[in-house]
Amino acid sequence: MITLDTDLLKTFLEVTKTRHFGRAAEHLFLTQSAVSFRVRQLESQLGNPLFTRQRHNVQLTAAGERLLPYAEAILQTWGRAKQDVALTEDYNSQITIGASALIWEFDGISDWINGIYDTISGLALRLESIPRQELAKALLEKSVDLFITSEPPKIDGIRVFKIRDYQLQLVSSTPNSTMETIQSMPLVYLDWGARFAIQHSKIAELQKTPILHTHSSKMALDYLMSHSSIGYLPAPVINQSVDNKELYVVEGAPIMEQELYLVWQEKSEKAELIDQITNIKPKMVTSSV
């Protein structure tokens, strides 16, 4: 019988991330030989090599690639389990909320989280940053209890609740920009999902190769504020920059209406807590003008 040591999985993930045994050792506060030993232990337990080892070139094998999602899921579940078991009389319940890093960067989300704490006593929250395309999988595998998204999936047995409207707006650091004057400006493309991509593709002035294509609104925002360029960003991200006249909404640009939803399983054992959360709506800016 194999007993799995979570430290072995942590070491595997760190080597996968750094692609370097020495750097993994530094991050884990171990010696390089200890990291190598842990990886060999894991390979011995699984009966397959997980990495190809060449000088300055550590790559996952096919077996390593297959292990990767399981290792991530096991450690995430173990982390949740430890927190659940450690709940006290002061914090007697826990909810895990997933969202893409983009959503967590929204202005107003922190206030919403604080509102949940203020309204529901004894609640411990666990907030996970999860790629948009993996949110539904995380919910079905119970890695999260609910998630926030702008594009709820069409899956049987889930509930969807709209919590907020907002807008995506075309902005530039150049004042008085119009749809005519932006045609020569470089494009910043913040990947906001399939619906946004379709709408974006219908704007003739924006049909060019992006100088920056990113999933991070912070990266897009920083670039737009420091370079003469254009790009669509969510109003809850840009409103402060527009107020400060660091960014300007492009005159005549189409405004894309969007919504944020909470999604959870209909038969969730935490349905009562989730119902309380749905009564607490984020007080976010819907537009910057």
C-alpha cells in the first residue's frame, strides 16, 4: 500500500514550476539533494519517471504531465481539509470561492468580501484564483463551493445568480481620442472570454495584431497608462485611472455591457451559507463615465 506524502507533491510542483532543481530547492528551503531525493521517492511510488533531466533543461515526461492536475487538486483539497478541521467556535464554517485573477482585481471586490465577513458571523473564507476555463471543473470536483464569472456554464444541476452589471470600455492614455484617431495606435487585448472576443472582432478599427495580449487586467492597465495605445478594460478596473485623468474613454467607441454571476451546485451542502452570500451584492462602479 502506497502512502502519499504531500511534501513530495509540493516538491514535484515546485520543480515543475521552476524547471530547475536548484531553484526549487531555494524556494522550498531545502538542499538540492533533498529535492532530488523527494522526486526519486515519488517516481519510485508511481513507477514512472516524472522529469527528463538534462543540464539546464528539466522537462516533464508524459507521466509527469498526467500527474500535474492530480497533484494540484490533491494539495488544494488537502489545504481545504486542514482549514475545515481547524475551524474553531469563533470560525465554525468555511466557504471557498473561485474566480479568475481578473475578477479578483476588480475595484469593489474587496469591499464585497468584507461585507460577507460583516454579515455572516463565524465564517472563514478561502479565495482561489483559477483560470476561467477551469472554474466549472473546480466546482464539479468540489475544489470550490461557488465561483464568480462573467460567462456562466450551461451545466445541469447548477444555480446561477447575477450579482452585478458592469461595462467594458475602450480607453487610451491619449486624451480626446476618437474611433478615427486610434487606428494607428497599438492594441492591448485583455482576454475576457468568448463573448468578448466575438464583440471585439466586429470593431473594424481594432482588427490588428495586439502589441500585448494578456489575461491580467493589471498588466493591461499598467501598459495602457504608460504607452500610447488602446484597449478594452472593465470599468471596475479603470474608473480610478479615468477619474485621475491617467486614462481616457475613446469617444464614439462601442460600450460592451457585461454581468457578473455567482455559480454553485444546486445540491451543495453549503447551500444555506451560499444563499446568504447572494444577498450581499458588490458595490462596484458599473461605468467610468
